[in-house]
Amino acid sequence: MNVEETIIQIQERNKKVESDKAWEVSWSRRIVIAVFTYIIAEVWLLIIKEPNSWVKAVVPVAGYILSTLSLGSIRKFWIKIYDKY
């Protein structure tokens, strides 16, 4: 394998890694997970015959969205502390 092929492989890998990272932090991903979470919670609440299940299914979705919003701040704080050691 020559140097040019190696560089091309590295560039392709970097592009894939950047795409994966973009997906991990995207709102599209968060929305998809939130919708699936709501559907699963709603189905479960209907199975157990919980009244007002459509409202109660929002609770885990709200928890998920709030946790994703706070993770950026927590991550920055953790990195600041971690870099001191």
C-alpha cells in the first residue's frame, strides 16, 4: 500500500467518523428517539390500562430530552475537571 492510498483511507475514515459524530449530537436523532420512546411508553400504558396514558407517556420523553440538553454542560464540566489530572 502506498502513501496516497493510505491518506485516502484515512480521509474516508475521518469523513465517516465526522458523520457518526454529527448524527450522535443531532436533533434528528433526539427526535427519533423521543418519538420511539413515546410510542413504547404509550403502548405499555395502554396495555396496563393506565388512565390518561397519552399524557403520562410524555414523562419519559421529557426526561430524555432534558437529559440530552444537560449532557453538553455536564460533559464540559467533566472535561475541565478531568484535564486537571
